[in-house]
Amino acid sequence: MNAGRKLWSALVLLSVTVVLWSCDAGHDATPMANATAGNARPLPAPRSGYHYQSADTQALQDDAFANPGTLWLDQGATLWSQDAAPGGPGRYPSCASCHGELATQPLRGVALRYPRLDAAADQLQTLASRINGCRTDQQQQAPWAFESDALLALTALVANQSHGMTLARTIDASLQPFFDAGEHYYYQRRGQMNLACHHCHENNVGRMLRGDRLSQGLGNGYPAYRLQWQKLGSLQRRLRFCNVGVRAEPHPFGAPEYANLELYLQWRATGLTVETPAVRR
Amino acid sequence: MVWQCQHHRYPRRLYGLSLLAMLKTRISIPATAPAGAAIEIKTLISHPMESGFRRDARGEAIARNILTRFECHYNDRLVFGCDLQPGMAANPFIRFSARIDVSGTFRFRWVDQHGAETIETRDLSVTP
């Protein structure tokens, strides 16, 4: 079975490569990069969710002042530089006391590497859970609740330091099981509507779903300000929202299923730039 | 697929801005301007602007919580003011322009429905 599967994968990969190779060379370089990363499916060239927003929403995201996500960046900057709790110098250190001043963008590029493998726990660790890890271990404070403004603010602040950087996630052997689980989730039908992610975000991209235009469902702008939420929200909140949309029971925040899916989505977004905080409908 | 009405698990805006006890504001204004020139002023404030028409996961009404008034004074003279209503989106963004002849201080004031004020000031110097 294994050999047959490998043969099948090799055939598909070959055909994908041939198809891509026969395309105009300058037309789309990105899907080839994706197709060689271990997945045999012919993926479309990644397009940011930005592309599927109305001109007004795009303008709101592009406006460095009016983008409402910047309110959370401001709060994140405050949290970054202040001690986690009063108690004397260094007792409950601020983020800045370990990582450095924000102006130097000390964590630039870090968001591109999350979710990453937490070898001790044998599961993926998202950026938000890493920040909460710092909070409990280094700052000796109770972890922030998922979707709390403080956690969103710091997550957005860290992700924003990678703003404009190109996602280029490579999947090594240690990540492969989680990647495969994420991919499986993506193509797994679920919920009363019996829909998988790809039914909307691969097969019907660009078409209308009631008032919304279906995007490729990539997370390069998250945490993002969604007009519907009227606030900043994490990618996991968006994924839960998708689950509920197909009438499936969502997983709790921080579930490994979402971390795996985040990794898979990040790989699919190879070639896109980080837009945090994006504005989405 | 129903996207907007049925996800009772995530009522829009219910999270509020609990940790932002003091409202965060952003104000965009030039530090200097030529006399007589019209300058553009942009303001943004974090506020849930809860309309009072929504219900929570248990079907109970969510109390209205809105800003009701925004004013901008320049050297104690009203430059711009407006009433805010429940239909406004969260985090109100207000943009207006003003023509400035002398140096002075802008005073921005937001008032919520309980009368609590958020006040910010910005100095502007006029170049000849």
C-alpha cells in the first residue's frame, strides 16, 4: 500500500510539475514552490484575503492611522514595556527587559516560524500560546484567556513586527505529522453541512457566499480586525467561526487541531506577506 | 451557509475592551502648519459602542454603552462637534479639517452616555 501510494504521489507530482512547467514561466512562480514542498495537490497561487475585500475595507487596512487594529498594537506596546506586575525591579519583568525595545523590532521574523514544534509537549505551539508561556514562566503571572484583549494585543504586536515579510514555511520531518494532520483536517468533511475547508476555499474562491466573497482562507493577516466582530480576533476565532458556519462543533481555543491547521494554512500561504493587523469583513 | 445570525457562541462585540480600562485614543495632526492653511485632523478611539439592541448567548438584552458626544476645541473655541448615536460602529473614527491662523492647543473630548470624559490635547504651532 505504501509503495502504491508513493507511486501515486510521484505520478501526481510529476503531472503537476509538467502542467506548471508548461505554463508561461513568468506567469506564476509560487504554486510550483508550493507543489515541491511535499504536497502533490496542484494548489492555486496564493492570494491574500485582502484581495477579496471591498475597496473601502482595503483602504481601511492600508491607512496606517485609521486601521482600527492599531488600537491593539498601541495596547500591546504598553504591555511590552511595562512590568507584568508591581514588585520591584526584575521581579516580574516586562517583555522589553528580555527582548529589547520595540523600536529595534527585536522579534522581527518570529511570527513566520509559528506555529512551531513544542517537543516537550509533542504538539504545535502557536504564537499566542508561546506568549502565554512567557507570561507564566518568565513573568510568573496567570496566563491570559484566549481572545482577551491583552493576549490579542501582544500577539498582534509580535506578528506586526514581521509586517511585510514573506511567508516561506518549510516542513521538515519533525513537523510532517502535524502538517499531515492539518492537511487531513483541511480536506475532511465535517458538520451538518458536510463541507470541508476546500469546498469553499479551493473550489469556490472568489464567488459570493451571501454577502461575503470567498477567499482562499489564508491567515497571513491575523490577528485581524473583522468588521463583523468590531474588534481584533485571532485566526483560531476565525477557524471556529468557519466550523460553526458549516454547523460543526468547534474545538476549544488552543486545540491541537487548530494549531495543525494553522501550520498547514501558513504553508499554503507561502509567498504572501504578513499583513497583521489586517482588516477583514 | 449562514454566517451572520446563528453563531451565538461569538456574539459580536461582546468581548468589549475590558482591559482597556482607560480608553485608547489615536490622534493624527501635524505639529506645524502654515498660517491660514486647512489641516486635516483624524481621531480614533477604542470603544465598543454597544447599541443596546443586541442580546447575549442567554437571550438577555445587552445594555447600551456608547459614546454620545465628540468635540474638538482650538484655544477654547469649538472647531468641530458631533453627537454619536447607537448605530455607529465600534471604535469611532472621526475625520475633519480646520483652518488655523494662530498657534495654540487642540483639545479633544469624548463623552460617554454616563458623562465620563476622555480628554486629549495636542499643540500646534503656526509657521509664518
